Amino acid sequence: GQQLNQSPQSMFIQEGEDVSMNCTSSSIFNTWLWYKQDPGEGPVLLIALYKAGELTSNGRLTAQFGITRKDSFLNISASIPSDVGIYFCAGLSSQGNLIFGKGTKLSVKP
Amino acid sequence: ETGVTQSPTHLIKTRGQQVTLRCSSQSGHNTVSWYQQALGQGPQFIFQYYREEENGRGNFPPRFSGLQFPNYSSELNVNALELDDSALYLCASSLFGTYTGELFFGEGSRLTVL
């Protein structure tokens, strides 16, 4: 079946650092989305991408829809403590449901 | 505007029992979908309801069933519980989710099967 591979699995940030994570798929998706999940909460939509090659920003977040439609990346600039959480990429299947990656866990450097 | 609410938030069951989880969709949203999130994993699609009918299903056995009511709220029922059913069950509502992927999730119901 369709699978999304996210990397890195986890990373540590220091306030002010830029963060980059990506997501690849063996299948083509026509819509890519990025969600964030805080502990004890459900995922919250950050950015949705609908066109191959599209670059979209939401505040300090920037995401790109890969030109092959098999990948996407998310950048966070000037990270702040509330950026901590788990970031999931998701592709919209032809059936109309989301297929999620396993997530990238963002933690604060001690 | 009321968000997606789920109940109960936590519950413990034993193997072989049955469980019903409930979800109230966000105001105005006519589509409800359910996802299972095992520890350390991303959410996995169980099924989706639109206008009180199931209109999409993931790779889950028939002992996972659901309902949607005229007010768009929904239930997830799981029969003959197995240990591997222990997970966070997420409900999400949407207006155009099947076209846009934009889902609004509840906080989830955490099920532990002993």
C-alpha cells in the first residue's frame, strides 16, 4: 500500500534555529498536507499544498510540494519553544482519506 | 463555533469486550472520519461517513463499524477487542475534506485493552 517516509524521525532544536524536515512517497499525491500534534491533542493543520512545485508559507512555516508529486518538505524559521511537538506529513488519497507519515518529533535541546 | 469533541477521553477494556466511542463534529461539517493512532505512529484511516453512510474504508476488519447521525455526530464501535486495538482513536470532521484534505481533529479517545 501507499506509505510516506518522514525524516528525520526526531530532532532537537535550540530557540532561534531553523528546522527542516521532509517526506517522500513511493506513490504520487495530488495534495500534500502538514499537520502538527501536541501531547494529548489531535493533529492540527499547518499547511496544505495543491499544486506540484507550489511553495506556501504560513508565518514562520514554509512548505513545498515536490515537482515529482512524490515528496514535500517543511521548514520552520527562527524556532520558538512552542514549535515543539510532532509534525506529520499527509497525502490525500484518491479515496479521499489522508495517508500519514510516522512523524518527526521536535524537542528542545537541553 | 464548537470544535470536534470526543468521548470518553480514556477507557480501559479487556480482550473480547466491545467498545463505543463518540464524536460530535464541528458545527456545519457534514463529513466525519475516524483514524487509529498507535503509539509512535501516524494516524491510520479507519472509515469515513457522509450523509449517514460509510463512503470510504481503510484496511480494518468488519469488527470495526460506525454510524453517523442526522446531526452529523458519529460513533465508532469495535467488537471482540484485541490487545493490538490499544491506541488513540481520533475523530475528524470536514466540509470538503475528501477534496482538500483539510480535517479538524478532536483530542481523541485513548483505549487500552488488557
